[in-house]
Amino acid sequence: MEHIFKVEGMTCGHCERAVEQALQTVDAQAQVSIDRAIQQVKVVSQSEPAALVAAIQEEGYSVIGG
């Protein structure tokens, strides 16, 4: 299932890696695509959206919607 989140606060490649790693902690098989310019994170995962959002938030980023 594809989930799309608007994630605020990503400013560099390190931020992108941190978000990707956090999501893959929830689901090691997750396919993550990040477009920092539009603050969008797409995740293909069978995990619950709430678990994915929590992982992003634990890294210190704001998730709008989702």
C-alpha cells in the first residue's frame, strides 16, 4: 500500500536519510521515495500509517496529514 506524507523540516540529504532509515525501522522492506523540494515522502509498505508517522516524528520532523 502506498502512503504519501507531507514532512516539514527536511533540509538536506542527511535529513532524507534519517527519515528513510526511521521508516525502514518500522518496515525493513519499505520502499521510500523522498522529494525534499515539495516536502513529500512516499512509502510503499504494509505497515499502519500511524506507525510510519510516529517513526518520522521520533526523528524530529513534522508530518502534515497522513
